[in-house]
Amino acid sequence: DARVTQTPRDKVTEMGQEVTMRCQPILGHNTVFWYRQTMMQGLELLAYFRNRAPLDDSGMPKDRFSAEMPDATLATLKIQPSEPRDSAVYFCASGLSLNYNEQFFGPGTRLTVL
Amino acid sequence: AQKITQTQPGMFVQEKEAVTLDCTYDTSDPSYGLFWYKQPSSGEMIFLIYQGSYDQQNATEGRYSLNFQKARKSANLVISASQLGDSAMYFCAMREGSGGSYIPTFGRGTSLIVHP
């Protein structure tokens, strides 16, 4: 049963620290999405990759956030330095560009910045 | 303006009854797709159903059906024969543009509670 995996599942850190979240998309999927979910803002798209190339990261605060795909099996989202307002659940999702109708979400990383 | 509006923050339904979750959308793009996702208390997002703007028939997937009314710009989710396991948050989402672009927008969600 192919699934998107995310690590860590939970992260508690202090303000100012660097946070790295990792995502392993489903093997063969060529699109990867990063979302952030908060009570206040709901689900927001942060970044979107296709064939490892970033296509849209307009939803991501550029000064502290960065997203990369070093290879087809790994996507990373970094926050440096982290702030309390970054506390949220971060989801990764993957899909096939030939089928834009479905994304498969990972379990999420719950980030708490103190 | 909100692209996806879910006006029902919470809904209650009796087990085995049908329930409709509302979703209206706003787009000027002739090509778009509408989705529903389920998020149980465990937190994962589960894809339920998809409707393309050019699809002539309403999408159905098991107990889920999408009541697509294009002129009214509504894409309501109908769950038939509700089960206790259907209790969850439900999100409506829209993708605008053709296959070359996939920028989804999500609604704020509706919390569904199924009573025994």
C-alpha cells in the first residue's frame, strides 16, 4: 500500500531554531505539494514541484522558508529561523502530473515553536 | 473574494441518514476541477471525489456523490447512509486552469458528526 511518508510526525522547537521537515512521495509520482494547516488560515499551499522543479512557491514566506527536492524520493521544507507563528501542521502530498485530479497526502508534521 | 466557501462550520446527522455538505466556488476560468477531502481526527487528508468542469454527469464514488450545479457554482457533497466513521472534517477544494497548472484552493471545512 503506497503512501506518502513524512518525518518527523511531531516537532517541538524553540524560536530561532532551524526546522527541517522531510517528505517521501509515492514512488513514481512526479508532483509534490507542501501545505500548512492552521485553525486561523485553514489549509494553505506553500510550494508545488513538478519533476523536482519548483513551479509555485508564492504562498511561502521567502525570508525564512525554503523548499527543495534533492532527488525524486525526497522533498524538504526548511524554516530558519523558526517563529511561534509557524506553529501548524505541515502536509506533504504527491500525485501524477498526468492526473491532476488526485493528490495523496502524508500524515503531516505537527510543528510547535515555543 | 473567497474562491471556495463552505458555509456550514458544523453538521450533525443520524447514522444511516443522508447528509449534504455545501460548497460554492468562484472562478472565471472555464476549466477547473472540484474535489472533496475527508480529514478524520487522526489528521490525515483523504481524497474522496473529483468533478471536472466539463463533466456532464455528477461524480459518484460509493456512498459519496457530488451534486454539481455549474450555473449556481455549487459542488455539494452528498453522503448516503451515514456511518459513525464518517465523523470528520470535510474540505472542498478547487483547481483552476488546465492540466499544466495545478494550484488548489481549499475551503475552511465542515465538521460532520454522525450520531448513533
